[in-house]
Amino acid sequence: MIEIPSADRRHLLITGATGLLGSYLVRDLLLDGQPVALVVRGSRRESPAQRVDAQLIHWENELGKRLPRPRVFDGDMTRPLCGLGADDLSWIGEHCCSVLHNAASLNFRGADRAAEPWLSNVSGVRNVLDLVQATDIEHFHHVSTAYVCGLRSGRIAENDLECGQKYGNDYERSKVEAEQLVRAASGPRTVTVYRPSIIVGDSHSGYTSTYHGLFAALRLGHTLLTRVAIGSTSGPALLGLLGIDLTACKNFVPVDWVSAVIAHAVQTPSARGQTLHLTHPEPLSMATLGALIQEAVERFSQAAAADDPDLCDEQWFAENLRTQLDVYRTYFRNDPFFDRSNLEAVAGHIPCPVLDHPTLLRMARFAIEQDFGRLAKPSTLAAKTMSVQVS
Ligand SMILES: NC(=O)c1ccc[n+]([C@@H]2O[C@H](COP(=O)([O-])OP(=O)(O)OC[C@H]3O[C@@H](n4cnc5c(N)ncnc54)[C@H](OP(=O)(O)O)[C@@H]3O)[C@@H](O)[C@H]2O)c1
């Protein structure tokens, strides 16, 4: 039976709308006609509403149609009740019966629990749960990560969480604690958990707005190629130097698919209460990725000229690698097998796009052409996004 929320409580409250996944979620849900309200913090230059507007303009340019403007609340998860005032809470209580908590810090390292990633991912979740309690929100949708499995190997069931595993970094631990808090919460009537693997760009356009995971390795290859003489390095050699096993496989998922699945699940009452692995059925080998990085930087990066006065030597190369080494060595370990039974039952009709060579190359080209986010803001990228084609 489909439950229809009362007419005045149909809004879905979303956090993390300014991030990569969040911007797709807002787009997809608005296109579905789902009313949304957003909790967004201001940046140094823009108010929360301006940040959201810039993203919606980006989508409008790409889609060629106008999107409704959601209600935007100025909120920071690190503050009690996310820093929202009495009027905000009363509006949310009146209009929202579900929250999609997607915001998180993706800082991998941080021993200090008063700093990131703990601040947003653990204290932040407590504050969002208090907000949920204060506004009587019934359904909690939580974006976690497949890597709450830490360093486990073998088959990982979607309902597994704390199994005495070791972790690759503080981010993974913080996301486990976040899930534990959400699952133990007494406020919401249902808790649904989404666990994507490594999110990469758009499977059609190559677009991305953040450059974690795969893009961090690509950026390293790109930076090295633009600072050392051509032929000094190659993708597989780079991964080898980082201590990465080229036979290891990693699980990547395109952001448009992750968003499509979550948007469908939040609007499907029978999906409530489940945990879904949003993972790819066909992981990629590190050898494939190494070769891709090499091809992408050779085709799209500007290699250093032999007489460039800023050319760096092997010493620079080695020092740079050392500083990056530990983070990437644990990150690019072999992935376990992520069981997808719940995902198949809920969203088997939304197949994950194949991450073939042209698709990956398109993503790499987009990242390099945008200088990994240093070139332009999302609102000005629309035309560019459409024009990125890889032969
Ligand atoms: N990227 C991946 O590979 C990956 C894989 C698995 C799971 N996930 C999960 O997917 C979700 C979205 O990730 P993403 O890749 O879209 O990350 P992202 O692009 O870095 O976006 C993170 C979002 O969280 C917001 N945020 C962080 N701290 C906040 C705070 N204290 N108060 C308010 N907002 C805050 C950010 O706001 P600002 O713009 O203001 O910073 C941004 O909107 C996260 O829960 C993440 O753990 C990501």
C-alpha cells in the first residue's frame, strides 16, 4: 500500500545539497515533483540561497527547463539543532516528514575528535537526530558508505556493520559511528541506509564538482606530469610507487546512478528500513585504472617542457609521493564482495551504467580540463559539460 503523507508534510529535508551527490539528488527529486527543503551553510562569498541557486542554474542550463526553488535554511550540522531557529523548526515540523541526511566530511584523516571528520560525521549526525526529534520527522534516510566494512574481505552483507573489523582511515570509523547513532535513534519511525562505493563523475557527461577517490589519484598523475620531464612516470608506475597492488579491484559508481537509486528509494515506502549497497556489479582493476590515468594525462594534461625552469627533479617526485603515500595505499586496497540483494529488490530496474574505457576517459578529461575544480564554479560549467566528448 502506498502511504501518502498529509498534503502539508510532503517535503523532504535534505542536507549536503551543495556537494556532488547532493546536487544530483536535488535535481532528480525536483524533476520527480518531490518538494524538498535544504539545510545548507553559507560559503565565504555566497549565502546558502545563492549557493543553491548557482547549482539550480547549472542544472537548468543543462536540462533546458526551469526548476522550482526549494526552501533553503541556513544551517551547519556542527551546531546544536544545526543552528536552526524556532521559526525554521516550526516550518520543518509543519512541512517535512522525512529527512535525507547526505552531508558529511570526506576528510580521511583526523585523530582529534573535536575536528573533521568527526565533527560533521558524528557530532553532526547527533545534531541532525536532535533536529529530527524536535520536528517530529518520521523517516530518516542516511547516506553512509560501503566502506563501513573497513578492511574486511570476502562477502559483505548489506546488514553487516560492526563486525570487529579494522579500518583504513578515520573517515570510515566516523561513518560507522554515524550509522550506529542513526540506527539506535529513538526519534524516527524508519531508518533507511544507503551505502555507495567510490562515487565518480556523471556517466554521460563526465561532470563532477568534487575530486575525491579516483580523481585524487588522477590529480597526482596530472600534477607530476606537468612538473617532471615526459617519460619520467606513467600511470601503472605511479600506482606501483604508491605501493598499490595492480591486481586489486576497486568499486566505482557514477554519481548519476547513485542519485537515481536514492531518489527512487526515498519515494518508495516499501524500501524504508532497509540498507542498500550502492555498488557496481563489475569492479575495476587497479591495472585498468593505472592505464587510464596514464592515457588521460598523456592526452589531456600539458606536459612540462624539457627547458621549463620550474621543472622538478626526482627528489621532488619522491617527496611528493611520500606525503600522499599512506592515504592512498589504504584507500586503493582490494575491495571485498559487496552483496547487493536489497539493492536488487528495491532498484534492480535501475541498472548501474557500465564504466567502460570511453566513459572513464570522459570523466578524467572533464577533471583535467576543469583543473580539478580550480577553473570555474558549477553555474558556469553547463555549456562546457555538454561539450566534453571523448572520441
Ligand atoms: N564521494 C564518494 O566517493 C562517496 C562514497 C561513498 C559515500 N559517500 C557519502 O556520500 C555523501 C555525499 O558525498 P559527496 O561525495 O557528495 O561529498 P561532497 O561533494 O564533499 O559534499 C559534502 C556535502 O556535505 C556538506 N557538509 C559537510 N559538512 C557540513 C556541515 N558541517 N554542515 C553542513 N553541511 C556540511 C557540504 O557542504 P559545503 O558545500 O558547505 O562544504 C557538502 O554539501 C556523504 O555522506 C559521503 O560520506 C561519498
